[in-house]
Amino acid sequence: MLVDTHCHLNFKDFKDDRDEVLKRSLDNNIWVINVGSQLSTSQRAVEIAEQYDEGVYAIIGLHPIHLYPQHVDEPEQNLDFDARAEKFDKEAYKKLAESKKVVGIGEMGIDYFHMPDGYDEQEVKNYQKQVFLQGLELAQELDLPVTIHTRPSKNSFDAYDDVLEVLEKANYNKCVVHCFGGNIQQAKRFLDMGLLLSFTGIVTFKNAPEIQEIAKITPLEQMMVETDSPYLSPEPNRGKRNEPSYTQFVAEKIAEIKGIEFSKVADATTNTARKFFNI
Ligand SMILES: [Zn+2]
């Protein structure tokens, strides 16, 4: 068994065949946690989860990319949408969290890769940190874990340091850094704080030696696996639409990197995910 701890079957990419994709995943014994990026996709993640007795869950939150109006277009990541500048409506998320299927807050965090045009850079950064802190406070209030999104500006690791700064301020470590892409020193700092790191299909890419090194040094009990579907499809499906059943390829690669059996990675990451998200 595996748990895809971060995917987006709630996104429009899956509107025509979501049930089939979910069935394929559950038939392969892979549980699925759909993650919201704003209120509407968070609501959809909850609706989907409520259709299943077991194996499908939701995480709700406001992604930093949605804090300002901007057109996001990044073909190599299959990203193409308009962000509409949403305020973090804590009460609305709190209400949504009344569903038993909500197992975490996220994805929230810091994204300096997509900065809106026409705004002061420092102001945008401060606002992102402020909203991230509000998400951490909500999670603390509800005693839920947090899925953290972090994307630095080009050729930089800056956003990871700022995430660490906010985490220290909030003094909350029941968090996972999803799709970890910082450097080794930063990875060690997160691990020392007791956070979890989560790995996507990037770990299978030939041009990602640093992520592979980080996967190698991350203790099994502090790591989880995910797909971030529809994005970041692992080898051998790189470039195609990703789906939760491909979590298998991520876990297989981690087993290869660590030089251990696949079943060890599957058991450990599944246990960690079930404990972390209380599922
Ligand atoms: Zn995501």
C-alpha cells in the first residue's frame, strides 16, 4: 500500500475522468489526498473525499499564487490559469474543516517564482508570509497538520529560508514540506525541527542529483511520497499528465536511491502518512 499525500484530482485537468483515475489508484492500493489551492478547489477536494468511505481525503487552504491577480503560464509544468486575488477567509476554511474528510491545512506557504506584475516585491513577500502564518495558526487551532508549498525565485533557495522564519515564529512543526526542492543544508534544518519532507516524481529525473541526495539522507520515518498530479509526472511518464497510481514510481526510485527494498519504503511512508494525517 502507498499514500499519494499530495495531488489535485480536484483540478479541471481531471474533470472528465476523475472517477476512473481514482478507481485506478484505489485498485492499486494507493490512497489519495487531494489538496486545495483556494476556497473553490478546497471545497471540491472535500466533495470528492465525501463520496468515498475510505482512501480519499482532503487538505484545504490558500496557495500563495492565488493572493494576487496574475496570469500563470508555465508550459513545461502544464500550468495555465488566472489567479484572482483571494483573501484568506479563515472562517470559511474553518467551516469546511468540519468535514471529517479534511485531514490537513494547505497547500499554503511561499512562492517567489510567480510574482505578480505591478506590485512592490517586498510587500508581496511580506503578505505571503503573513497569510502563511494565518494558515499555521488555523492549523494549530484545529490541531491539523500543514502541507507547505515552497517555490523559490529562479536560481535561488530564498523561499525556503523564509518558510523556516515563519515556522519559527509560529512555533509549529506538525508540517510537511511538499515537493521538497531546497538545498541539503535547508533540508537538514527542516528535519532537525522535526518536520517531514515529501518527494514527487522529480526524484526520478536525471537532472535532479541534489534532490536524490536529500532523499538519501532523509530518514524513512520523516518522509512521505506524493505525485502532485496533474504536474511533475515521474519517469517513465515524464511530460504526461500525472496521476496518483504513479506514486509507485516515486517510491521505487527512493528504494533504489536508499539501496533498500521497495516494501520498506512503501510500509514506512504509508505508516508515516497515516499517522501524520490521522487516516
Ligand atoms: Zn500541489
